[in-house]
Amino acid sequence: MSKNEQAYLELCQSIINNGVTKGDRTGTGTYSIFGAQMRFDLNEGFPLLTTKKVNFNLIASELIWFIRGDTNIRFLLEHNNNIWNEWAFKRWVESEAYSGPDMTDFGNRALRDPEFNRLYQDEMEQFKQRILTDDDFAKQYGDLGAVYGSQWRAWQTSKGETIDQLKDVIQSIKQNPDSRRHIVTAWNPEDVPANMALPPCHTLFQFYVAEGKLSCQLYQRSADVFLGVPFNIASYALLTHLIAHECDLQVGEFVHTLGDAHIYSNHIEQVHTQLSRTPLPLPTLSFKEGFTSIFDLNVEDIRLENYQSHSAIKAPIAV
């Protein structure tokens, strides 16, 4: 078994064995531990889980969305990426302008009631089409506020200026690789309560250069271990590869440090299914020839090779 995948599976088992029961913002309930850490050697293969199928195109398009500084789901929908829809949809159905059927607690109700699920799917499809075709509607209801892309690329200062943290950290790695200040933060206390559809879960990451290799450590305050963490692992591993490539470095480790690491109570059965499976060899990553800067990156510039996996395991998202 790959040590990379084993680290994730051991975290799942640890939460099942030792997690405490906690309430949460969504009302779903979780099993939780605090202060876990996983380490992934990026030279052992790209850490995309094989014990369930994980859609790499969603990860790549979301990361490019962050890198571009975009905060509107239209770009994601144009790339058939629906992973942020629920938060934008929630803003729409809770707005005074919405006059459709009651969508209160739509995520959980859709799971319990097939008839409501059909209604929800219809409303969501109409919402997505309006985002794609109606510029004014997309501007008002497709934008998620000062989420990751905004904080990474256009951090607002008290002087009314902006800081491009991502561009600055790449320059810092190139010019002063031994610096201990290669840091990007998404947690802006001023924006958290008022300007974000979802306060950032992956809050801060730091790069480290040693012996010609680039490593990255992420601090994640809140970690949905079954649904979210597999994406987070692959996303930051990909970001590390991309920046290493641009800075003419090899890759080292991705270190994933978790605050509240939890499994939602309605994901336990799915986790047991995943733990029963045997991991497969990890895939590898390559980039299209001619790629030099992450700021000019397109989805088709990234190539995942030799990905084998078990089947996908579906689970409800808590909104």
C-alpha cells in the first residue's frame, strides 16, 4: 500500500475509533478529532485517492479558478464543475428576489424525499442556466464574495490597496528560497463574517525549499474528511507541483495539518466502504510542453497519467 494513501485511510480509521460526537453549523452532526497531520511524499506518486474515484478535472478547474482570483461560479460551470453550486444557490433561494418553491434545508431534504429531490434538481438546473446566460444574474448571485481566489490574488488592505499574495510568494521562492516567509493566507478576519459565502477551511499554506525541492504545508481549520479532504490533498499537491515547475525546483512533501478533522454522521457507512478496499498504484502528473507560468494555466495544460481507482462513493454535502 502506498504510504501516501495509507496516511489518509489511517486518519479515517482514527476518527472512527477516537472521534468525539459534536454538533456543527449544518446541524448534521460529526465525529471529530483535533490536530491531525498527514505527510505525502510527492515523489511516490500523485496523491489522488484510489480507494474511491476522485474527479481530477474538478480539482484542476477549481485550483485554476483560485489562481485566477475568480470568485464567481460561472467559470466553474463553464468547465462542468458543480462543487461550489450549493453555496451560491443558497444565497439565491434565501434572497428576497426568489419566488420559487421553498428550498429550506434543501440538501438534507433532497436526500430524504425523492419528490423534493426532483424539485430541487429542477430549481438548481434553472439557477445554473441563468448563471451561464444572464450576466446581471451571475454578477449578483454567482459571486461568492471574498473567498479563496480573492484572498490569494487581491487581499484588501486598510489603505485601500490590494496584495497579490500568490504572485509575491512565487517571486519570494525564486529570489530568496531560504526565506521562512513563503506564506499565503486566506483567513481575513474582516471579511469572514460579512463577505464570504463560506469562510475558508484551508486557511494558510507555507512553502519550504531544501536541497532543490519545494514542499508545502497547509493548515486547514475545518476538514470534511470524507468529501472535502481528498480534494484538498490533491489540490495542494497540484499547486506544489505547479509552483515547483515554475520555480525550476523538484517536488518534496505536502504536509497537511488539520484543526477540526471530522466525518459527518451521514458519511460513516461510506467511510467503512472505502476502508474495506485495497489501494491501487498512484498516478503521475505531467504538464503540457511550453507551460511556464501558473498565471497562464489552462485545464488542458495539466495531465494526470495512469489513474486507476475503485468506483466512486456518493455522500451528501453539508451546506
